[in-house]
Amino acid sequence: MSKQDGMNYAPKGKPNRVVAEGDFFIAAVALDHGHIYGMCNGLIEAGATLKWVYDPDPEKIDQFKNAFPEVQVASSEEEVLNDPDVKLVAGAAIPSKRCELGLRVMDHQKDYFTDKTPFTTLEQLEQARQKATETGQKYMVYYSERLHVESAVFAGELIDKGAIGRVIQVTGFGPHRLSASSRPDWFFKKETYGGILCDIGSHQIEQFLFYTKSKNAKVLSSKVGNYSSKDYPELEDYGDATLVSDNGATQYFRVDWLTPDGLRTWGDGRTFILGTEGYIEIRKYINVASEDSGDHLYLVNGEGEQHFHLTGKVGYPFFGELILDCLNRTEKAMTQEHAFKAAELCLIAQENAIRVE
């Protein structure tokens, strides 16, 4: 896992198989974003069998084969989609093409697992909603900043146990290192990447809905800007937004591509969760100027102050739950409406954002 480049964030955890080898076949199609490695790692650790990979770029295929030598290389997307063994297709396409891939996958009676952001337009979201209803297939999203971070998983467990009472406010910071020279051309084009709130902002809104147990929310204000990336005029290197949920909880979050080179990791991601009886701080990837490690959680409530270092202690239950959801047609890992609502709100925040410089 690269500590310098968030695009290749692909954590590995302790295997926790929910199915036996060969009980749940998956495939990887479209390797445009490095998150495909984390997506496949998580599913394989939960027992999935990776059967196929397809991408038109031979170099991407070679890199993928190095990571997953057991996978077969398909001659076309159709070969994957027409294989009745494959139950789920994981994809990390160019953001503007993620929906169209998902529609094809669901039309072949397979579940779809896409990297975030799952859509770049509200029209795409509506198409996916209709297709999911029509086919009964899943359109699941890899919101990795909660699903693939042990401290973020543990925060949800603490909230469920009532450790901080009712959650009333979530503040999130999602800074990323730009590493412009390593980025593909599509990353710098607004039409293809969707905008900063649509893209990395989706993590923040998804966490807000999850931690506050909200079904819906309203975007009160949002801003985007390009402060330090003038060589890339379509890139937004800063964004923030304020939301209020249907149960009265509020959120403020900030995302940016401004992580300085002196930081030992690609971004100092943090989440602050305020409850009526305590609060939680999550330091996801690093404890600045201290341990060179992440997954720190601080809990303060009526019982006192606690610090948890959670690396290797919690795991990533989402992936096993997703596999079982696909087999049993349940919604324990994530409801379809939750996945779509987080996407919808980030699209609205992006569409309504004030431009600042």
C-alpha cells in the first residue's frame, strides 16, 4: 500500500472468509483507478474468488496480474459479462463512465461494485436507480474512507453501543496529495472526474449519513476553488460543504488536493463526531509528528478519556457482508438507498457550489 499516493490506497487486512473457495466468483473490469486493488483485496480476504480481469490497456493488465497472479485475462468485457459463474463485477472506470459500465453489468444479471464517485451527473444516478429497480441487481459503492479504515469501522461500533449518545454533528477533513505527474489526463477534466465535491467529497457525505443514521439530508452551502493548481484550470483543489440531516444532525466537511510533501502519508484524514454524551476523533492515516501509523481513535465520554490504536484489530466487515448480501439478496453491508443518497447529495453539493479563488 502506497503511503504517498492515495490513488493506490489498497489496504490488506486479516482474511475473514464468509464463503469457501469457488462459492462466489468475481471479476474486475476497468482498471482506470488504483482503488480497484483495494476493492479486490477486500473481497478476496472475505472469500471471493477472482476469476477474470479485463481492461483494454495491456500495461494495466500486467500490473494487475502481478498483484493477482491467479486471475484469468478476458479477451473482452463481453466474455466477463456472459460468464454465468461471475456474480459480481468490480470496476474502477473513469468516473464519468462508471454508470454506463454498471448498467451493462446489471443488464447481465450481475451485481456491480464501483469505486467512488459512482456518478458524475444526476441523470446517471436516475438511470442507475431505474436499472437497479428493474433488474433487482445491486449497485454498490466503495466508499473506502469508512469501509476500508479500521478506526472508522470501530467508530460505527462505538456509536451503535451508545458510547457518545445521539450523534448531532460530524466534521470531516479529507486532504489528499495531488501528485500531478502520476495522474492520468482524465483526472484534470471536469467532465470526466466530476469535481472535487462529487469525487472525494462523496466519502465525507457517506460517513455523515452513516454515523448520524440519516436517510436524507439537505445541502445548505458548498464551495469549490482552484487555489494552487493553475496549470490545470479545470481541476478544483479545494471544496467544502455544510449539510443538515433529516434527524437534525449537521455536518461540515473540507476536502482538498493540498497535502504538503513533508507529510509522511498522502493525507491527514480526520473525522470528529460529536454526540450528546461524548465525542470521537478519528485520525485515519497518521498521527502527525508522532507515530508513523494510522487508525487512531480518541473517545471522550462520561467514563473518561480513551485512546485506541486499531491497526489489525477490527478488520473490514463490509466485504464479507457484501458477499452474503449478494448471495442472500439482503442489505446488511449497505442499503441501496444509502449508496444512492450519498451519491445524490455530493452531486447536489457539486452542482450548487459557489466558485472561490
